[in-house]
Amino acid sequence: MRITTHAGWAVCAMALALATAGCGGGGGGSGDSQAVLSASWGDPQNPLEPSNTNEVQGGKVLDMIFRGLKRYDPETGEAEDMLAEKIETSDSQNFTVTVKDGWTFSNGEKVTAQSFVDAWNYGASLRNNQRNAYFFGYIEGYDQVHPEEGEQTADTLSGLKVTGERTFTVKLTQKFSSFPDTLGYAAFAPLPRAFFDDHDAWVKKPVGNGPYLVESYTRGSQMSLRTWDDYPGDDKAQNGGVDLKVYTDNNTAYTDLLAGNLDLVDDVPAAQLKNVKNDLGDRYLNTPAGIIQTLAFPFYDEAWNTEDATKVRQGLSMAIDRAQITDTIFQKTRTPATDWTSPVLGEDGGFQDGLCGEFCEFKPDEAKKLIEEGGGLPGGKVTITFNADTGSHREWVNAVCNSINNALDNERACTANPVGTFADFRNQITDRKMTGPFRAGWQMDYPLIQNFLQPLYYTNASSNDGKWSNKQFDDLVNRANQETDTAKAVGLFQQAEEVVRDNMAAIPLWYQNGSAGWSERLSSVKLNPFSVPVYNEIKVS
């Protein structure tokens, strides 16, 4: 989710793409600034530590209760200064950060340079086992605080130095010209001393510096957030708070919306897409978003990590009728994917329409032949694992399996394996319990091609759930990150993506739009380029 050259090409492309589509809806009438709205939600996988949350549901809350050095514009996605007064560099490797004065956490503690440095050191530490530790990997000293093997030999990153109450320096191990634009991602948020002094209490009721406060949370039921009246930012909440209600079936959420028991659904179920305009009229929006749905593979399972298995993965991709699935199930609110990024980046930002070539085309005869050449499906069949509580995944996974079965003339070749909740699904993935392909949709953290590639496919990266590893890919990404020339950097990332293609490191399925429906109580509803509601701008009558 992020002053350098990379920022320009990514965010301008996104601004152009979104300008023609529109981002908002529901008008801009006045509302009751004390009124609370209710919205559908799912339990996050982990406690809401910024450096330990790398999934959408937890990310929604972090975006409400924290503000970092940068913030991504809710309409264009552009990385803009938030708590950063300025970020200076002369070589794209050494940065001096100045934090704005006047910011505090909701408990009254002042936000200082130390608040950031302490948070980043905590996130990077191997002892703390944070899922987003990888995002600090370019800071000097990371190999001591988070070694690949053995125990850590340092408690803090040598590349972080507090030089004043509001200033600190960052030294990277190599040039990384787009580093400042990544600093709007939640992993880089500041933390108050309360986080360290009484961690257990903080986890139960997080304290941040954003426009909302966590009032209460009952897992499996609801998280209640309320407006922080003394919030110092210029993006104050226009409502009294948000009750995030947990749903294990988004069809139930949609039914509650129509019945007047819920105000906002930000993932209209596939089964309702043919009815939604009649049901909601202008209280429904569908906008481009930086999201791609893929199927990942467990490369830690030797059956999927052989040269022949590449042909099997390519064959499976060719056995999927993307056009039919996106037309019939998703009512054209998805677009068949032809690369591993997103069209919102634009061609200048690295999007390569058609990069996947014939391997993303529906060719059942060739699919069957490739799979046979690769030695057949491991164990004679393939099982696609997914979470069944959100996202209409059951419908499309069944459709994908049907397509594969038809292509292979075997009604038992592919079966769906639903996991009840997103949290349980994620736990099985991180515990490396997958034995076949699994749902691996990606919502960008910040609008750069680097974010669609490095976190997902770089060796031991934070969201490389299948543990794919390729030295050529890693080397190209490293070179791209060091490149200060925009066009050359994009070209290197595109070469890295070609390595992903040649190895079919994951099967790209479709690009996803963001969708939302809301009650008559709400106005000024819109989704940001990450497909997340801009909660603080919603007005409640």
C-alpha cells in the first residue's frame, strides 16, 4: 500500500487509469460526524502488529489506526508525505528523514524519530518473528538482526541512527531508488512506548496515531473503532466510527445489507453481481484496483519442484478457461490475466499485456499434452485449497476445477479443498501444509511493479508462500532496485517477470476490480486503488 524517480512512472500511470473510471459514489452530502457505520470484515490472521500483518483484513484496520511517513493518495495511489516533513538523499542509498512536529499517538505520547527506529528494529528482529521482517532487508545490519541461519548477533539495525528528536538516518546495503515510496506500507508505521512496555496489553487494544481508536474486539464477532477527536492529521474521520462485523460468508453480509442490518459491503459476492445494480442502484461501485488472483504452488514439496513439474504447471494454466469464468461467474468484473502484475501500473510502469502468451490461453488439447509430458499430475490428481469465508472463492475454484477436468477428460483430476476461515487458511500456508495449488491473490502494498514481483517471488520474501527460488530472478530484482534510471529499472523488473513466466512460478488467473455496496445511510463512499474503503471519508446520515 507506498523522492524518487520510480514514484513518477508508477503513480502517474495509476492516476491516468483511475481518472477515466471514477473512484467515488454516493454523493457528498453532509452527515452526522458522531454516527457510526457498520461494515463487513473478516478476522485477521495475526494480532495487529504493523510488522506482522501481511493480509487484507488486518491491513484494513492498520490503515485506520496508523499513519506513517508516507500515505498513498486514496484516489491516485501516489505516495505523499504524511508524517515525513522531508526525506533527503544524494545517492539513493543513504537517507535522512525528518519527522513532522505536532504528531502524537492517541495515548498522548509524542511521535518522534525514535518511534520509527524502535518500530523498525522490532519488526526486523528474528526473535520477534514478524511476517513483514523482510521489508527491512535492505537496511544495513539486517543480516545480523535477522540471519538466514543461526541466532541473531545484534539487537538493532546498524543502518538506523537517531540524530535528533525528529530526525533519523537510514543506510541501505545497496541503492534502492524507490525506497521512500515504500514507507507508506503499514510495516513501517511508528510505535509508542506502550507497545514495548506492556506488549500483551497493547495487542489486546492497539494504540496508534491514525484517525480511529480501537474500542473493543471480540474475535469471530466484531471490532469496534471510534473516531479519535484529537487526531492531528488533515484526513480526520467524517463519521463517529466503524463497527467491523465478522462474516464467514459474504453472501450473508450482502443479505444483511439489503435487510438494513449492515451499512457497507466491500466485496460484493459473485452470486449477486447480476442483481447488484437492480438491488442498489447508484449505491454500488466497481473500480479498477491493483489486485491479481493467482494459483501458487508448494515448491517445498519436491513433486512440484522439478523441471518436469514446470510443464505440469503450464498445462494446468492452459486448461483454465479464464474468459468463461470471468464472464459468467464475475459478470466481467474481472479481466483474464496475461501477466503477473496489474493493468493499473500502465505500460510505462511495467505492465506487459500478453506476456504470459499461450500459457494463459485456454487450449485444452495442448494442456493435456503438456501435463502428460511432465509426467502427469503429482499423485494422479490436483487439489486446489482456498478459504471459503470471503471473496466468492468457492464458485471460481469449482469452475477452475471443472475446466481442468473437462480439458483432461477426467472428472476427478481436480477437486476443491475449502478451509473454513481466512485465518485458518493463512495458518496452513505459513505452516507449509499445502500439498497442491492454493489461492494466492495479491493486493498491492504500493503502486510499483517491484511490489508485484519481489514480495511474492524473491527467495525467502515475506509473501513468497510457495517458497519458489530462482537466482536469475533475484539478481535481476537486485539490479532493478539499484537502478536510478526509470526506464532501465522497469526493463529489469520486466526481465525478472519473464523468469517468473518461463518457470510458471504461479498461475495468473485474472485482474480484479474493487466493488462495494452500501446502505441509504451512507454517502461519499469510495474505494482506494487497493480496493479498500476510504473509511474516514464516509459520511453517515
